[in-house]
Amino acid sequence: MIKDNGVIVDLRVYKKNERLFIKGFIMGISSLGVGSGILTQSLLDKLRTADEASQVKPTDLNIVSVKDKQASYSLLDATMTNLTDSITAMKTQSLFDERKATVTGTSVSVIASANSDKQSFTLNVTQLATKQIEESGSFAVATDKIASAAGSVDLAINGKNFTVNYDATTTIDDFKKAINTAAGTDVNATIVQVATGDFRLFATSANTGTTQDITITDTTGNLLDTRLTTGLTAIQTGVDANFDFNGQAITRTSNNVTDLITGYDITLNELGSSTVKVEQNKDSILAKVDSFISKYNDAVKELNKYTKVSSDSTTRGIFSTDSSIKALRTTVNNLVKNVGGGVGSLLDYGFDVTQDGTMSVDKTVLNTKLDANPTNFKSFFTGGDYTDAAGTVTTLKGAFVEMSTSVEAYTAFNGMLDQFNTSLSDNLKSLEDRRVKAVERLDSKYSIMKKQFAAYDAVINRLNSTSSLLTQLTNSKSGQ
């Protein structure tokens, strides 16, 4: 028995019928091709594949699982963000202070701000406010000169005076620009070609009302004529708006009236009568309710899918064993029945939850509650004093404020969902590090094995040569 470079060789010498025999064979495996033809690169690859199956593949499967969880978490996180936003919209007290103005007729438009008075009234417009428009005399072209020498004019409007300068090179178009530069906040000037060879300056007051009369006086006396001064013609006179509010005559300098009733922005559009009703904006409330229910149901469906327990891996939820996500599902499922502050529940307001956890609302019940006592409705939803039928006052946090507190324990910055996502990232990094180390170990192992196989192959080659020599020697001895 001989060991050569780790390869065990068994050589046996024996006599038979007065002849000498030597028998040699290899104990074990060797050769990368030139020896026995057994220890090839193909064999190394198969051995490595077997090692990877036991040492790398399980980690790869775990990495895929964590990445799948991260992808599912991203979808769930977006769904929970939408739910949180819809709850925030419902808990905002200003939602219940919004006003809706309904106008019957076309003579006025009305916008009512939050918390403004709820009422109905009539507006009858008898005169729209107008701007003052002055037209100059005619010029042949827009480049006609207007002065013989340098000077200035005084432009007066609504108690204000503006100085507009000119010189011998100033054209009617230049004069227009000078007016807009000096008095553009109060007067808008433009050149209009009324007909061929007939260009005129139009000066229009920026505002409406009887105080908007425009005058231009040549203070220097160097204008060529009076077409821009006393030659101005008022083609529209500025007048005040006149209208009746519930029969009471009202006058304003503008068609936009913001000082009649606090919080009301009224625009006078045309002559005629319109009725206006300002009430709580229930449409906005109901739209926010619809949005909340939609986002709530999306979250419930996602959570039910992700946490489903099943022996069938194809239907089992990806987070079925994750306690944080299962706790979130329980919290969301209990939102409806766990809020109300002891004076009622959302079920009293028409909300209902089916067996699968999805929510609906009976808007007839919801509207009835809202119309019956808007103050209690607002307090129940967003917080405040709630007065029951017996006159007992209870200060509530608000159903949606309570919901927000429960949900934001998970969705807030560094909340449970953030921590869960961090744990997924940490786990993924750990698995990826483990995989790198496992691959490095296999790389090292099979680098050494490749060198060993090459050495074994060389030994076998030498042994094959030795065996051939011994065989020849034996045969020659046997022939003696």
C-alpha cells in the first residue's frame, strides 16, 4: 500500500506456477482527464451544484421571499397611506364648516366661505357698475407726433394725479405706453384702428363706479392740439352698481361685492332677480365619506389577502406569520366598533361592516343625522361637545380622531410599519451577506479541489506508466 500526493495506490506482487505477477490499482478517485478519465471538470461542476443546492439555494429562496415581502409591503404601505389621508380628511373640523351657495337665476354668483351664515335671500340687480372709457380724437397713423416740444400732461382719476411726460418725438403710440407706465394701476390705455387712416387712443379706468372719471390736462402747453385733452369723448361713463337685497336698495362701486355679508363673495353678472340659499356643504362631506369607505375597503381587502392562513401555499398570505401585519389587520377591522366616545357608534350614522370586513353607508340615515343636529354630528365625527336628548353634555375626541390615533400607531414615521420594513431590509442584508460568504467558501473549496484533482491526475499518469513497466517486466520474467 503506497500513498502518493494523497492518492492511495495498492500494489501486490505474487508468484504463480513459478512466475512473478504484480497487480496494481488505485484506491479512490483521481484524474482531470489524462489519467483515469474520471476526475473531470464536469465532475467538479456536479459536485459544486450539489453543494450550492444545500448551502446557497436555501439562502437564495429566503432572499426571494424577503424581496417578495418588500414588494407586497410597498403596496400595503401605499394603501394604508391612502386610508390615513382619508381619515385625516374626515377628522378635519373645517370640513363641517364648509358652505355651499345655491343660486336660482343668472343675475348673480355667490361663494360662501367656511362658517359664514346659513340663510336664504333674494338679490335683484337693477344697474351694473361700469368703467369710464374715454376716446381721443382721430390720428392718421399710430406713429403721428403729438407735441412740438418737451412737456407733460396731468392725468386725473378718482382723486389721483399722474404726470405723463412727452417730447417732440413722442408719437401717439409712445404716449399710450407712457400713460400705462405712469398710471397703469388705475388707467389702461390702448390704440385702436377704428377705420383706415383713423387711429384713436382709448383710456379705460381699471375700476368701476362714478368716481372713475378721467381727465387729461396739458400742463406745459406743447401738445400739437387738444385731441388728447379736451378732445376726449366719454363713450362709457363709470356708474355704481345698484341692487336690492331682500328688497333693501344697495349701492356699490363694483360688481364684485364682498362687504355685504361677512364671508360672502357676490358677483353681479346681469340685470335681474336671483334667489340664493347658503347651507352646510353636505356634498363635500358625503364625498369625503365615500373616499374614506373606498380607502378603508381597499385596506381591508389587502390585509385579508396578505394575512390569509392556508395549508395551500398558492393561497396563503405572504404575511400570514408576521405578527405586526396581523395586528394591523385586527386594528383596522375593529375601527368601526371601537370609536364613538360612549355616546353612540358609527352604526348609528348608517355605517355598516359586512362579514368579510368591508364597509358601506346608508346615506339616507347619514343625511338624517346631519340635518337633525349638525353640531352633534360634527362633534361625534371630529370632536367637541355632544349634547344628548336629556341635555347631558359629553366632550368627545371624535370618532375619526380616535381612528387616526389607532392607525397612525402603524403608519406614522418610525411607527410599526416603518419598523417592520426596517426589519425586512435588515434581514435581506443579512441573507445577502450570508450568500456572499457561502459562495466565497465554495469558490475557495473548489479552487483547492481543482488543484488536487490535477495533482491526482499526474500521479495516476505516473502510476499508469509504472504499471505498464512492471507488466512488461513481469511478462519478460514469465517468458524465461
